[in-house]
Amino acid sequence: MLIVLGSYNQDLVWRTARFPQAGETLTGLFSQGPGGKGFNQAMAAHRLGCVTLFIAAIGDDALGDTAKALAGSEELDCAWQVCPASATGNAAIWLDDGGQNRILVDLAANRKLSTAHISTNADAIRSARILLLQQEANPEASLNALRIAKAADVRCIVNPAPYSPDAGGLNALADILTPNESEFAALLRPFGEDLAGNAVACMTADALHALARKLPCPDIVITLGGRGALLSTPYGFNEFTPPAVAVSDTTGAGDCFNGALAAELAHGASLPDACAFAVKAASCKVERAGAALAMPTRADIRRRFPG
């Protein structure tokens, strides 16, 4: 079983030909749907046939009711903590014609996920093969889950997104860290490296591997957007190049990668094989508009990328 601990947010999406400049008003198209890094990752794994439990906090409001109803309709098992004094998390997402996004999030109830709620689900965490979490939920609750998992020899993946300088305790307990370019650069700053996120994707694989070895986590998977991903381990590195795709929407692509990676590891795949599959899954996702509900199934990935 896979445990995903993280955020649920309602995504409020505006599509526009280009992003507005300061003081400028543009027209666009509006839509909304479920999201949040945790929910996206849980949905990605669930749609790939992995037995998944999603642990998260929501508000006692209409958006929280929507979250519960949607998870039920998708048959995704969830352990919800309902927070009466808080709104459900929500995100404002801008998408341009190139499929690129800009996102502003109010984490709301996600920051109130309690250590007590985690302890209530301790037996499920101990019985899991993989624990996957991010940094949108209350870090104290996430840390509690990691400690429970580590004590039971559960393999732990920390997706350091969005990067937080206060999440060092989470990163230190990870068996696998999965940063994107900007998160990788931020993780390296305490170790004396001053890199811009946009410089990371231009670096050679050898250089990225050498930098990854400065981090205390044994296995680092760097997601590199259209370049794919790089796996750095104490024994060497592997590059994973994505197939050619027609990008529609990059929202949730990293979450798809993380959910697919965790699902494959929970199914017993090796880390390199899981990375290769996760790159294909994320490549399939970017051709679809949306986040949680755009996550592909295993059959979708096979049809799109046969062989």
C-alpha cells in the first residue's frame, strides 16, 4: 500500500493567451476542479492501480464537501481531518497558450493537519510500503508521519514542493528526495551552492550528479521539465529523456511524476525503472488539461507510448 500525506486544494483556473503585465487587464476562460499536490499525487497513483490512502485536512465548507464527494466517486480511500474553523485550501492558476502556469495558493486547512490525526492513522502508515509527502501540509504533522514510517522501515519519499527553509527535518528523513530545478537549487544553498533554478536544467548530468551528492539524502530524483529527470544515487546516475509530446497544460505534471514514481515503487519496481515509467506518465499528463482529474491510467500511458 501507498500512503500519500498532503494537501487538497480547489483549483481556480484562468486560461489566457499570455500572462497580464502589471496593471493590465486581459480576458480569459475560467474553470475549476480538484487539485493540491497531495491529492494530485494520490490520484495519479490510484489511477495507476496502486492501493492508496490519502491523508489530508479540509475545511467544514462546500469545497470540503466537494473533496469528499469527488474522492468517493473516484473510489480513492481518504482519511480526512475536517477543520471547522478553516476554509478548504484553494489555488489560483493562470495558464497561457504554451501550457505554462503561474500559481498562488491559500493552503488554509492544509496547515492545520494535526499530529493527532496522523497518530490516528499510524497503523496504516506502518503497514505501507511507501510514504509520499510534500510541503504544503503542516510540517509537524508531516514530520510525525515520517517518524512513524521510518520506525517501521517504510520507504519515504519527500517531494520538497513548494520549497520551505523550515522543512529541513522532513528532508533529512527522506529516503528519496524529488526536487524540481528551483527546489534543487534551494536545497543546495545551505551547502554553499548559489544556483539559479533556471540554470539547473542547463547543467550537464555529471554536474547535476556531483551537486546532488552534496545533499544528505541517498537517492535524489531531479525533475527537469521537458528534459525529463535525473536519478542520482551513491553508485552513479541515470538520465531519463521524455518522449516528444504536444504540451497542453503543465499543471500537475510534477505531481503526476511523483505519484507514478511512488506507485511503481510500491508495486516493487526498481528505482531506475520507476523513474523511467514516471517520466512517461508525466509526459502523458501534460497533453491533458487539468490536474487531479487529468492523471492518466496505465492503459492511457501504454496507448500513448507503446513499447
